[in-house]
Amino acid sequence: MVRLIRENRSRFVRVRCPDCENEQIIFEKASTTVDCAVCGHVLAEPRGGNAAIKAEILAQLE
């Protein structure tokens, strides 16, 4: 019998908004558009699997 060890393949990432320098934590597989909480700039757009992140990634959180 083969045992499969499943790892958590999805992460949260800390990003910095390119317009206002606000740091925010978002899900890397976001299914909706993620806007900056301060200025409203689009930080991530859904693309089927992983989201297209349009901000600087500072860290990956596990």
C-alpha cells in the first residue's frame, strides 16, 4: 500500500503595495481580486490556480 504524505501547498504571503507602501497579508491562491486596504490599488487578480500578484512579495508565511 502506498501512503501519500500531503503537504499544505498553499501559503499566505506578505506583500507591499507599490503605491502607498502598505503591507498586507494575502492568500497566494486568491479567488477574488484583492485590493489594498488603504489606497485601493489591485494587489492580486485570480488566474485559475495561483493568483497574479501585482505587488512586492516580502515573505511567505506557513
